[in-house]
Amino acid sequence: MIVKCSVASVLLSYLLISSAAFALDQEADWTRLIADGDADMANQRYVQAEGAYRHALEFAENHWKKDARISSTLIKLAESCNAQGKKEDAEALANRALIALQDAVKAHKPKNASEEYEQTAASGAIDDKAGDIFAANEKYPEAEKLYSKEVALWERYAAQKPPSRPGNEDFFRFMLQSVGGAQGKIADTDDKLGALYAREGNFENAEREYRKSQVIWEKEDGRNQPSVAKSLVNRAACFGLQAKYDQAEPLYKRAIEILENSSYRDKSEMAAALENYSLLLKKEGRDAEAMALSERAKEIRTKFSATSH
């Protein structure tokens, strides 16, 4: 199983290396403001979060130039605005974050494999978060551009080959490619592109992206893992929406079989797969089979809801 780094940890790691020197007390002040905003976001206090992030942005812009902390603060501020329905403000801030990160990347050349990875991860994280904002606001061309850019970024990083006589830095770089989950990040973003195309009704492109994700997870995790089941269900849904039931059904069956033999057999992932397959069967007039799957999905959701409270 791939070890995945959270966006927050990736950004924080990169922020620590993005400038040659900085005062620890200044960083502590900025970090405290960001932590206050993050806590407010987690508790859905979006107005308060916006206030904390605006203070953090003012602080960052007054103390650092061409620094990734500025782009990090801008994208968090954009998220807090978007959560309040302030879409135009959110999109403008997201674009500012992208420009600020570009300036920071140009000003900071990685000195080693660790910094190279952190820079790639930070850039990908900003693209991802900005893409999420545009996708949520139904600005699909903008979101597609950012997700595609993120995929290309990670593909370039993952495609680097070891030299014939690798040194320590080369070893560390390729270790990070694996442990850092470069392929997993590509697959996750392929899923986002698939969802984007599906929302646009472009099911052919959506199925293509989900198929790419499936291939990656089969290679990274194995053919019979829950990560593969997710891609199978997404692909099946695309076929179902095009009334290609004969192509959708075997994918649902395989996904359910995988989940049945995993720790997800009684979780929401299984319930969703059963519900989607049930809808397909109902469209085909196979009501008895559809009802059986629907009932099992209800039982799982009821049980899961009871144990999660």
C-alpha cells in the first residue's frame, strides 16, 4: 500500500525549506495564525477562518518575498471564501496563489532530492486545491487545466530514471518516488479529472481517466485491492450513464467481489457499489435482484451509522 502524505504536511515541509533564512519567532507567529484558521475551518467557522488567514497573509507578505508561505496562505484564504459562497473572491485568490507559487519556485532551486520532492509536492498541492475550487464552482475548463497540470507535474517527477551509477541523492530521489506516492497522486488526480468529465457529460473521457487510475492502482496495490474497486465502480457508472449495461455489469461484480473480501465489506464503499449496481439492474428490469442489493446496502448504511456515533 502506498504511503500518502497529506497536503498540509507537504506544504509545511516545503515552507520550511523555501527560503534560505528566516527568524524563528516570525515563522512561529505565521504558523499560529495559520493554525487558528485551520481550526476554524475544521469547525466550519468560515468567517473566523477567513479573518485568521487574512492576518496570516498580511504577516507573510510583510516578512517574506517570493516565498511559498504566501501561496499557501492565499490558497487557504481562497478555500475559506469559497466555503462562504464568495466564489469570485475565492477564484481570484486561487489565481494569486498560483502566481505566487510560480514566483517562489523560480526563486528557489532545489539543492537536493528532498527539496526537489517537496517543491514538486507543494506545487501539485496548490494546483490541486485551486482545481477543487474551480471545479466546485463549475468552472470546468479552469479546473481541467489545473488537474492536467498536476498530473503532468507528477508524471515528470515519477518518470525520472536512475543513472547507471546512482549516488546517495539518486537513491533518495527514487525512494521518495515510491514512498512519497507519486503514482498514487497521479491516480487520485486522474479520478478528479474523471469526475470533472462526468459532470460535463463527457463520459468517454471520464471512463478513460478512471481506467488510467485503475491501471495505476492495480500496479501499485495489486489487482484485488479496494483502491482498484473504486476505479471499477467509477468506470461502471460511466458505462451505466451511457446505457452500456453489458460493459458496466462485470465491473460492478468485480468491484463488489473485491470489497467483499476486504475490510470494506460492511462500509460505505460497499454500500455505494451495491446501490449503483442496484440502479443498473432496475433499469434492466431485474427488480428482484435490484431489491436484494438495495436492501443489503441499507443494512450496511444503518449499521455503519450506528457504529460511527
